[in-house]
Amino acid sequence: MKRLFIGAVFALGASWQLQAQVRNEIVIPQVGEYQTLKCDFHIHTVYSDGLVWPTVRVDEAYREGLDCIALTEHLEYRPHKDIKAGHGRSWEVAQKSTKANDILLIRGSEITRPMAPGHFNAIFVEQCDSLAQTGWRESFKQAKAQNSFFFWNHPGWDRQQPDTTLWWPEHTELLDKGCMQGIEVANGKAYYPEAHRWCIEKKLTMIGNSDIHQPIQTDIDFARGEHRTMTLVLAKERSLQGIREALENRRTIVWINRLLIGDEAYLREIFNKSVEIVNINRKTKYCDITVQNHSDLTFELKKTTHKKELEYFREYTIDPQSRHDIRIYYPEGTSKGQINFEVSNLLIAPAQGLQCSYAF
């Protein structure tokens, strides 16, 4: 999460503008009446300890097909001493670029304290400077006065929780005061099952972010199909108001690597709309089911309980934008049947994948 990148990164702020901007749209179906917006609510620039200019973050988001980003600079940690500005300056610098690229931009700050309570993001703030207070409770008080949306960052980060990911009394205090609405279930390349469980038990919004500091391509190998960790927000409309409303009502899915983490109903609809049975070819002793994946998501299937006479795969991967044949063997004379599996990378709870079945 905190890897360093050594090089002449400041030059990127100027040279990047010379490159062609080609947007890579991410194909994920909408859920019910809601649009599926791709969002990253935890990003850094040179205005705290990041290594790129704010407009570069906008360019990255545009190329990767994102809808919304939040620039969340550290209040307490700004190592680039020659860059002197208010705490909300990165948002101001990026504003014109976001309008030109049709990227929604949220103003935020990262309250950066030792554990406990650790690091928190306050987003949808009106201005950032008043959050820079000596005591962390006063920082939260100032942010709450601006009707911020708060989430706990990287709760399992080993720099602050070296042995066990714990919920501290200070977190109960913040929750009770309305200063915690969500938790990062995933940060960078790390998934925190404890945070996943807390979100379910305490009815908190599941968040996933890149927490990117270096140029994005130094951390993500796009040529191999990798993507940044992000939050899929199920919004009534593509606007800041639509995103805020969805976050408050916990309509999110976390996307990290191949994992999708969220509410069972949302994940089921994503899966059902992505994977379509396009043909069933029955023979005397076997049947081929052809499925088409219409999305840019990967689905990993694992066989569960089934009738003993049915023979089919133990594990199967349905790749993005691809067509697959699944063969089921059965005794001659079988008129119908059902295959059952777990979509093991769609997590409805820690270590619990989505259960699905197909009849043939």
C-alpha cells in the first residue's frame, strides 16, 4: 500500500498532457434501476505524500473508465516541503480537468492519526483547512459539522495493527457519534475479512479504494488485465448527489483483483446479467451448456453438492467477454437435471461465495 516509487515523477504533470487520452470503458451491468458507477475515494497527489500532479489523477481515471474520484490528501503528513498550499488545493487544481474529462470529483481529506483511531477519510467536505486540528476528536467534529461521509481506511494495515486486526473502543465512539459510515474492506491489493464482517454486523458501507500514491501504472499492470481496486456504487443518477445517496444507503460493491464483495442480492444480479445461457445441446449421455459472459468481470465457479450420477467440472473460470461450453455427463435416459456451484470470487460474507444453480 505504501510502496515508494523513485524517479522523476514530477515531470509527469507536464509531459502526460502530450499523450493521447483513450478511455477504456469497463462493462459491468447495472443493478435494477441503479447505474453501476466506478469510483475511487482514496487518492493522493504531491499536495500530501503522492508523487503526481492532481491533473494526472484525473487523466488516469479517465483512461481507466472511472466515473468518480476523491482526492484525499493527508492533513498531518505533507513531506513535499516546497509545495505550500491549503489542504484543499489539489481539488482546486483538478477541477478544470475533471470537467473537461467528465469525471466527478469529490473534495476530501485524510485524518491521519496513530491507532486508535487510525486513518479515516472524510469526503464531501465543503473545505478542508478547518479539519487540521491538534486533537483527532476536534478534526472529526469539524468534518461532521460539514456533513462529511466518513470511512475507516485500511483497518488491517500492519503498520498500525501488526498482529491482529482489531476494533478499538475509539471506533465504537466514532460510530456512536455518527463519524463512521463505512470501512475500507479493500485497500490497494489487500482485502480485510474482519472489515467485511464488521460492515455486515454494524450495517456499514463497504468501500474499496486504490490509496494510490505513485503513478498508477507503476502499481497496476494494465497489459495483463489488472485494474485498480475500486468501489462500484449503485446510484440512481450519475452525479455527486447520486453517489452520496448510494453510499448512505450502503449500495456498493467492492472490486479488488478478481473478487467482488457485497450484498448477496446485488452480486446475484450482477452475475445473472453478466452470464447468459445462449444454448443447451442435449445428447443421449451428456449435455453441453454454452454460456456467454457479457461483462468485463471474471467469475470463478466451484462445484457444490449434486446428484452422484452427474459428472461435471470441479472448478471452472468464466473469463471476461467470452463464451464457454460446460459439459455435464449423465446416465442414458436422464430427462433433466441441475448443476450447483459456488461463485467463489463473489463474496457475500468472508469466505462465503454466491450459491447458484443451472437446470438443463
